[in-house]
Amino acid sequence: MKILVIGSGGREHALVWKLAQSPHATQMWCAPGNAGIAQERLAKNNSAVECVNLSADDLPKLLAFAQEKKIELTVVGPDNPLALGIVDLFQQNGLRIWGPNQKAAQFESSKVFSQNFMEKYGIPTAAAGTFSDPVAAKKFTATLGGKCVVKADGLALGKGVLMCANQAEAEKAVDEILVGKAFGAAGARVVIQEFLEGIEVSLHALCDGKTAKNFPTSQDHKRALDGDLGLNTGGMGTYSPTPFMTDAELADAARKILEPFMRGCAAEQINFCGILYPGVMLTKAGPKILEFNARFGDPETQVYLTRLENDLVELLDASVNGTLDKIELKWKPAASVCVVMASGGYPGNYAKGKIISGLDDAAKLPDVKIFHAGTANSGDEIVTNGGRVLGVTALGKDLRAAQAAAYAAVEKIKFEGAHFRRDIAAKAFEIES
């Protein structure tokens, strides 16, 4: 099977790495890819994965490339091409593509759409209001005592969510988005939610329009600094499984979230094929949805795919074909930890082009896989080319072993300005003490 993967981050490297292990994969391209993706080879014939210099958002060129190479399955990583309608475009041209279509991608591309859907179909979520008028928005924040979350409606690279502890902060957040247009058109409307307290976990489910298959739990670390301090980022690391939900509790949460979700999709004629990724807060009143994403999390993909035993080509094929009900997801009992190494200054301004050393030494460690995110080739060197640079991932017999292995690999890798959190998975150990 000829496969095209779209995207350039750590999530896409993990997808390419796992897809390349399948005996079904005979040729693979990634657009635009990165330096680590370009090093991957297919298990079947040892052919190299080829990176193609096409933007993930350039739908016409991606379509032309897929047609020219006679691609048999396209796998979409990032949210933006999904929101732009890449799935619809490819399907209209008779090409097989994995990911939600534009209507289904609204669960991520519009917080307003998602909030209204959850309320209509009884999916547990925060009390909320939707506003385009700043005066009305501020009045609503006052009913919550100012303790709330103000979210831009549209896609804002994970940065359109402002946490507010009091009324002054809430009013500032409203002004920033609705008046100051900090997120442009993405902030023409806001969703204001009550501030939910508890432990946040990432859930994932693979869907084929009729069936949803739940993944184990994982937990992301959004803040830049240890102890959940600093600015929000795209994710500084993650681990799976988490100790916060038993198998029974996870199954119960899936029933309360996925069953009404699939019912609502059927009622609204939304054919959701792809990954549904709900961010969930485990509150005293039970699990509540913070937001829906319509693609794999990053860096959650890195820990999930190192634990997944199934052939990923077969899983995505079943998701496209509507035959997921015939497949059982299988997971290694091992734990996986991913530590993100980021550029100095991230998530603010950062320099590119810093030489990365120690990658080969780190990769030689047992049960370690280094997923590239923001990297590029410069002559014979691999250099930094983004905010999040690497996702250093390790398997272990338990979380402590996986955490130790991941940090042992991190210590071997060097680049100027590198920073990373030293407490990935620490929350899991707090409940033991």
C-alpha cells in the first residue's frame, strides 16, 4: 500500500514510525515531514520514507501529489488541514483518506459548535455561555465570580484558552479576545466555561462513523515549567497509562461520553471517522469534557503508539471502511513516558538552527525511541527547526522504569538553549504517597 502522511511534528513522526512497521506499507511519503521522519524505513522492503516539501495546509498541491503517486491511503495528522476540508477534497476526487471530514472536524475547529452539541446530547461538560458581545460576556463571567475559562471559538494553535482566577482577569481575557482580536477571526466568538477542578486526563477513541474504540488513559503536561508553572504550550510531555481511572471507570466514562457522542453524530448526520480526543477533567461530580479534539494528541500519540500492539495500517483502514467493530485494540502492559525537549524561549520567541548532538547515543538505549518534532537537516547535522524539538519516549515495565529510561536518554542529547520539564509523570506517583 502506498501511504501519504500529512504533517511535520512529533505526532506525525510517531504515525510514520508505526505505519512503517506494517507489512501492508510498500511506499511512504510525508508532507512536509522532518529530519527524523526522513530516517525511517519500511519493515517490508527497507525503502526510505520520503519527505516532500509541501505544506500541510496546501490542499491543492497535496491532492495533485496524491493523484500523481497513486496514493492508496492518506493519513492526516494536524487539525488545520482537517478544518480546511482536506478529507472532503480527497474523497470528492476518489482518494482514500483517514481523518474526520470538515463537518466532523468542527468539534475542534469551533468551541461554540462543540459546546452546543454537548449540551444538546447530554454529554457531561462545564456550565458555559457563548458570546460575541464583550459586555454580555463580562456579565456572564460575573455570575461565575470571575473564576472561569475564556476560550476563543476557532483554532488558535492551542493558545486560545485563558484561565481566569477573578473578575479582573476574566474581563481582561474577554477584552483581549473580543476587543483586542488577539486571535484574529478565531476569536470572533468566545465560549466562557465554569472553572472545573480535579485531575485532567487525555482520552482517545478511534471511530469509524458507527463504532468508537476507546484507548487507555494518558496525561499531558501543558505548562512550560515544572510544577505546572509558566505559559501554556502545545504539550511538554505525557505518559500512559495513568493511575487515576480504573478500567471500570474508563469504561463508564466512555459510556457517558462516547455513546451520546455517537448518537448525536447520527442525529446530526455527522460521519465521524478518525480520532476523537476529549480532554477530560475528573471532578468530584465525575468526568466532564473540557473540549473535543478531532485528531491525535501531540505528544499523546508518542506514548500510545509505542504501547499499541495492533497493525496501525489495519486499524486506520478499518476506521475508513467502517469495520472497526470487527477489531479488538491490543496494548502492551508496559508504561510509556515522553519528555519533550524544547527550544530556549518556547512557547515565546525562540531561535532555530541549533545543532543537536547525542541523538545516536540516546537511540542506542534499550526501549527508547526519539520522535522528532521541530528538526531539519543542515548539511550533515540535524538542527532545531521549531519550538518543540524532540519527544524522547521510553517504554518500561512500570511508570517509574519508563520515566527513568526517558530521562536517561534526555541527558545524552544536547542543543543550545534546550529546556524540558523534569517532572513528567510525577503526578502519578503523588497518589502513591
